[in-house]
Amino acid sequence: MKSLRRTPQSLWVMLTVAALAGVMSLVSAPFASADNIFNISRNFAFIGLVALGQTAVIATGGIDLSVGSVMGLSGIVTGLVLGSGQPLVLAAAAGLGCAFLCGLTNGALVGYLRLSPFVVTLGMLSVARSLALVVSNNKMIHDFGPDERVVLALGGGRFLGLANPVWLLLVAALCAAAWFRYSRLARHVLAVGGNENSTRLAGVPVARVKLTVYVLSSLLAGVSAILMIGWLGAVTNALGQGYELRVIASAVIGGANLMGGEGGAFGAVAGAALIELIRNSLLLLGVDPYWQGAFVGGSIIVAMLVERVRRGSRTAG
């Protein structure tokens, strides 16, 4: 029984993904098709990348509600620079630069001015989405200039049977896992989420730690946006709209504690996979798409209940 209590939540999520995939393979023939599996893996890669950064933010006891809007702004800026005839490298730098500034603003206000993460990132959600509308003039961008073929291949291509974004997610997840396990900064991140006052008294630069994770969160949102415009072949200011809930759900379902102090890379990836698998299964079963939000929100609540039970069991033990 004690071993079950100590089993990481990420492992339970992975087992749930495997079980759900097995059931869907039996009840829906299209589910197990190569094209559908490819689509599932590609779609959850975009969310998984952003969930890695969100997990680090949540581990400090914070939250980043602005990631979807940052994706929209970063994607719009990247598309505009590409459309002006500039190379992908410069366009990506511009898009990621905008994401960096958004994260820097969030982190500075939360870390140094000690404002509420919820209020700050909710404000940035509105600001970034509004800026995306302003700079794009509310128009779709589909001309990516001389590097258009490279952009489309980057986000929409495949290598060894897997979508390119999936390979990037795997590399990012391995790097993040090593960071969580071996980095001093990651230990500080978890310590801040566990007990911020004690961590500050121990000499840890709490404000700098918070600044770092919010910048990381926004940068990963920017990377995901660049990959997504390559997949879609166009970009609008609505890019990433509503992704906040899916990203937070992925992190929480994967084991990140909204109270802070817990989180891991593989959990974020597993949570993203489960969210996309649920979404895909609902579509194949003919469930009204409007129910997707209810299932995602319900998944967050269930994950919190499971964590509360596990925490209570550990305390009692």
C-alpha cells in the first residue's frame, strides 16, 4: 500500500493514457489508424511544450494564464516578419523576443513587486491578445515569404514517422527532466513553491527564480506558436485562444501541485497526451465538441482530488 502511495502521479497518468488508447482501439476502428495516431501526437506536442514551462511556474506556487495570448502575439509577429521577406531566423527571433518581453513583464511584476500571479497574467492575457489584434490589423497572414517552405516543413513535416513538433517535445522533455533532477535552479523553484518565506531566509533569490520561470513559460509558448503556424500554414490573432485551460490542465493532471512545490517534465507531457486523447476520443465517438471544455475542467478537478487523497494517505502513513 505504501508503494502505491509513493507512485508518481505521472505514472498513473501514463497508465490511464495506455488504458484509454486500448479501449478506443476496440470501440472505434478509425482511432488506431496511422493518420489518427499521427494527428494525436502532433496536436499534443504543441500543448506539451507549453505545459513544460507552465509546470515550472506552478511549481513556484504561481500560475501563467497568459500563455495562449502570448502564443497569438508571438505567432502574429513571426508571420508579419516572414511576410515582409525576412528569413525565418530573424522572424523567429522577433516572435520569441515578444514572448520574452511578455514573460519578463510577468516575472518582474510577480517576483519583484510581489503582485498576484493570477492578476498579473490575467492582465497580460488581455494585453497580448489586444496587441496581436493591433499589429495584425485583425487580418490573417498566410504569406510567409521566401522561407515559406522551410516554415511549413518545420511545423507540418515529419521525420521517421513522427511529426517534427513531437521530436522537439521529446528533446525538450528530456532536457526539462534533467533540469528538474539535477539543476540547482530547479531545486530553488520547488523550494519557493514549498515554503517561500523559509527559502528567502535561506538566501535564495526568490524574485529572480520567479522571473526565470515566467520567462521560460512565455518562451516555450513562443516556440509552440512558431511550430503551429508552420502546421496551419497561416496565422491569425486567435492563435492559442483557449489554450490556457488545456496547458494548465496538462500540468496539473501530470502532477504539478497548484499550491506549489511539486512538478515534473514527464508528468506535463503525459498530461498533455491525456488531454488530447480525451479530445480526440470525444470527436470519434460523436460527442458534441462543446463538451470538451467540461471534460478538461473535470479532469483538473479529478486530478486535484487524487492528489489530495494521495497527500492525505502519505500524511496518515
